[in-house]
Amino acid sequence: MPDSACTPLPLDDSSAVGRLVCWILGAALTATALDLLAPMPAWWPLVWSGLWALLPVTLAFWVPVRAREKRRLRENPAAA
């Protein structure tokens, strides 16, 4: 399918990265709740801390992508 003028470029749309941030946050919060409910295996702290470490990494990627998207929408409101 040919690209149209309305097809966003991969880094012009922050929705995919935003969904990834939400999924990682949800997984980290779920892991925290599970950790409080029952004893976990020895490898669990690696999973738990890994999820919380991924959150700022994805946010560091999402923030500039979202800022770029907002700037593009301010410059050309018809692109929305």
C-alpha cells in the first residue's frame, strides 16, 4: 500500500511508544503487588528491578517523540 500524506512516519506518532510505557508500568506495578502477596523465587528481584529499570528508559524515548509530534501538530493543525 503506498504511503499517503496522512500516514505518520514511525517517529512522528508517539502512540506506540506510549502504549509500551503503559504496559511496562502495568507490569511493574503487577510485579510489585505479586511481591507483596507471596514469597517469590530467587530470580524474582531481577525481574522486578528490570521492569522498573525499563520504565525510565522507555520514558526517555517517549518524551522527545511526543514533543516532536506536538510541535508538528502545532505547526500544521490540519495534519491531525
